[in-house]
Amino acid sequence: MTAHEYLAWNTGSYARAIHTPERAPSLSLCDAEGWSLTLDVDRWCARADDADRTVLRRCTGRVLDVGCGAGRMVEALAGHGHHVLGIDVCPAAVITTACRGGSAVSRSVFDPLPDEGRWGTALLIDGNIGIGGEPRLLLHRIRELVAPEGLLLVETAAREVDERRRVRIHSGHRPVSAVFPWAVVGAAALGRHAEASGWTETERWSGARGRHFVALRARR
């Protein structure tokens, strides 16, 4: 993760949205070519929904939520008795997760993390496969974090895309961060990156609201 990406998610606009989504302006990722991706802060700050629960049911062992945001997945997993830790580069997100009764630390996935090599399941939900802009690098890193034959549950783009973008966070039409790298990956592309990064695809499924997910199993 670049310094610009780290700082982008600590912008006042995003941090305030995590704390008070009902008063937040519309936020999106935009590049210089006109591409944009809406950040669904309202859903991220709500309780886990039906699509999320299809992910939660597949979690086994100790769970690491990479880019936990406002903590809805951490909250739901803890409520079902899982040992779960959220990580996020945004301190506001970590505070919000803690206020919901979850455990979280302000850390990048590329920083040293607790219990490396021992997590039963890792999560990359809400487009977090885009972190760092290099999916294979991210998948290699998470392979180091999970236990042998550990599980990674990834939310992918609905379309079959495999894109690298240079984006900013926008509040409405106004950029509010520096430029940083981001990736957008569909299920087929994720399968290719996974195969090259020490993972085997075991399942694909769809959830409510047109959301799409893939399960990967770490190879020994």
C-alpha cells in the first residue's frame, strides 16, 4: 500500500462518513478518464445484510477482516462466537468497529500483523481486492497470513473485468484525496490471479443486490 493510498482513506470526508453516514455526502472513487465507483458507505455502516450472511456462514476458525471499514462483518462474526479481528488503515473505522463491540487495529495488510500464518479465514469484502492496485501482490500477502489450507472469501466486481486504475476519492464532484492505485477484478480474473498466487478456487456464488463472491483455498 502506497503512502498516498494510506492517506486517502484518512481524509476528513471518508472518516466523517464512517462516523456519521446519515450526514455524509456522496463519495466515490474516480480516475482522470471518467471512470467512477460509488462508495456504498450507508451499507458499509449498517448491519450485515443477506448477502453478507452468505459470507459469514462460510467462515471457519479465526477470521481476519482485511479493510473492515465500519465493522459490520466483525460485529456479526463476534456475535456468532468467532474470534475475529478487523484491520483498516483508517483510525475512524477502527474506532467505529470497537464501538460496535468488535476488535480492530489500525494497520495495513502489508504491515506486520498478529498471528500471521494462523488465521482460518480472511475476508476481502466490499471491493477490497482492489487494495494496493496489484491483486496478485495482495493475494500473495494474504496467503502468508492464513493457516495452511486456510480460506479467503472475496467479493468481486459483477462484470468480468481486470482493471488497474489511478483514482482519487471524490466528495460529490470534488476530489478530496491524492491519487492512489486501485484494482477492479471480476470472478474469472480473480481465479487467474489466485492460481498464480498459491490459491485454489473452490466456489463462486451470488448474493442479494447483485453482489458476487469467490472462495479460495490456500495450497500447501
